[in-house]
Amino acid sequence: MQKSKLIDRLRLMEREELKDFSKFIESPFFNKDEKVIKLFDYLKKYHPVFETKKLDREYISAKLFPEWKGGNAYKKLSYIMSSLSQLADDFFVWREIEQDKSEHYQFMLKAYKRRKGDWFFESTAEEFQKYLEKKPERGTDYYFHQYRMNEEIYTHNATNRIETGIESLESAINNLDLFYFGKKFMYCSEIRLREMHLSDKSELILLDEMLETVKHPIFKNKTLIHIFSNIIYLYETKNKVLYDELKLLIFENFDQFNTEEKLDIVKMTNNFCLLEYNQGKSEYLIEIFELYEYGLNHNIWITEEVMDHAIFDNIVGAACNLKKFDWVEIFIKKYSVDLREEVRESVKIMALCRLEFSMNNFEKTLELLRDVEFVDIQYNLNAKVFQLRSYYELDGYEVLFYDACNAFAQYCRRNKVIGKQHRELYLSFISFVKRLHQAKYQRTEGKKELLERLETTPAISSSWLKEKIENDIKD
């Protein structure tokens, strides 16, 4: 039973939610089968792990339902499990509606419409409209619910369509347009962002016409639509003035958007800055940091009580590059607890390595990496890069430096999980850092020759390599 879909559903429930589910299935309105309650009361004792032989179907059948005899016991238990699974699905739906007041209003409208409760329908529509207007958000959810309410009112049997003013139809069309434009621009922004990494370009039907259409007065003060349309223009033009205007528009209207929209807007804008910075435009580094810090101040980087480790890494990297070392130390202590437990220690150690390395504490960096084997292959690769860079920076580590280079190269060649393109980038880094070391101590090559080679040889940590060539190698 441990691998059943029923157990998978129960694992999704938090401890408090489990208590509510118990009340849910004990209600005779939802469930009248006592055997279902009996099975759940037994299973919940093993939540959330559900790893015990006492969950074998044969054991449960004999323990809970000894009256079942013969081969039918397995079939009967499967039926009870199926019933409990369906109740779990119903409970999840009920919880979602309970927590989403807009959806609650939408279902109330449907219910009174179907039952011809005209007075209740009208009062619910008025109450729903007041609720939507009271909320500060003016994102796609707002226009979607406005359109759905327009639709319920217009298709109500009590509505005289002939006498209905044309303005109500225009309202429905406008809300539908605003929802559609907002969502399409959001998805198109994501596609254009991905295209900046690829050579191919998608044919997005009607996008150019829609971008022209947002100049219409109906879209005046519709901030979300203007933000996403400007993000699309930004990806195409890479105009810094447009970026500055977009950033100001976001900051001045941030409270108008729901949680998902806030996250999408800041991530897409920040990803543009990251791409520009990686292309050598150093003025975007401070922009990257400010957007990350703005996101922290507005709590958008933590979703479902978890911060994505890639966001955590990027924040540490941007702040270290700006030499905000005290800020980074506070950030690591404060936000590492929000990382997923299974990666928390690895991410924290890597962040501390980056911090110590950025402060030129190379021996401390090596000490942090000593005897650590990261589960995540990317962190293993990053650790080995920091190890080589630290050995390079320290005098008297020549033997360890070359041994580490050879071991790292062997690791890259033997590890089949590393993609071919990434493998070549890391092998190029190893080869280049060895040449750099030789040029530094044996003067085998000059600065000009190494810089020219770096221009034509993609490698990991190319910015650091260029910095070392400029600073350590003589002409």
C-alpha cells in the first residue's frame, strides 16, 4: 500500500490539514461508510512517512477487517482505498474553493442562476463587484473574474438581452481583452527570454498587432499589460532607457499585482539584466542586486515557504561581486533556513565558499571544501572550480594545483551525467587555468596571446580568467 495513489495523496496533506480531512470524512454528508473512516484512522498514524510493513494490504485486511475471508479481501480493501482517495480529491477541491473568495463568489452566482434565485443572484453579483473593486490588485485575475461575472449576468435567464445596454457587452469584451492581452504578453515575454539563449525565433501570431493595439485608450492605465509589453520590447531592443522606465513602472505599481505576477515581472526583468551583465555590460550588476533585494523586501522569492536554491546562489553571487560582504553574511544566516532541507547544507557551504573566496580568504575556502562531497552534480563542479581558483591564488600549492587539475579533468571525462557542452566548458577552464599558472610562474605566454585565446575559447569563469590575465601576466 505504501506505493499506492491513496498514500501519495495523504502525503500531500500537512498535519493540520489531516485533522480537517478527518472531520471531512466523518461528516455523513460526504461519507457514510464507516470502513473508510476506520481505514483512515489507521493510516494517519503513519503520516507523513508511511514506511512500515504494517501498511501491507494483507496485514491491514487482517487487522481492520478480520471478517473478510478468502480472495475477496484484497478486492474489498481496494474498493475502500478508492473511496478514501475520491474523498481526498473532494477535500482538496473544497479547500481550494474555501481559500479563494473570488471562486467562491463565482460558484454562488452559478448556484443561484441554476436555481432561478434572481434576487440572490443580483445581490451576490453586487457584493462580488464590491469585493473586486476593494482589492488593490489589477492583474489578469481581476479582469478574468470581471469577465466571468459579465458572462454569468449576460447569460442569466432573467437578463433581457434585447434591452441590455450595449455598454454591458462592451464591458464583457473589454475585460476579456484585458485578460487575454495580459496573459498572452506574459507568455510571449517568457518565450522571447528563452529565445535570447537560442538561435531560433518563434512565430508568435498577432503579437506585433497586439503590441500596436495597446496604444488604444482602452489600455491606458492598464499597468500590467504595459509592463509585459515593455518587457517584450526590452528583449528586442536591449535599450537601457526603456529598462529604466520599466523598472520605475514596476516599482510604482507593484501592489497592483498578485503574488505570481509579482514574481514573473521581477524574474523576467532580472533575467534580462543577468543576460546583459554576462555579455560584459557591468552597469547591470547593480541592477541585478537591486532587483533581488527588492524581491526580498517584498517577499516574492519565497514560495510555499521555500526559496529556490538557484535564486539563493544568484543573490549571493551578485552581492559578492559588489563586495557587499557584511550584507551577504547576514543574508546567508537569515535565508538559508528557507532552502529545501535536502539541499540546504550544500547550498549554504557553497555560498560561504563564494563569500570567503570573494574576500580573498583562499585557505578558508579550501577548508570549507575539504572532505565535502555534494549530492548535486552542479555543486560538485562549482566546488572543484573554486578549489582550482583558490590553489591558483595561493603560493606554495603548485603540486596540489596540478593534481587537482588532473583529478577534475578525469572527473569531467568519466561522469556521464555532465552534458557534452558543459563538459567542454569545464575542460576548457581546466586547460586554460593550467596555462595561466604556467604563464604566471614560468612566463610561457604573454598577456596578449592569452587574451586572444580566451576570446575564442568558451570556458567556465571566463570573467575571472580575464581578470587574472590582466593582473598577473606581463606583456
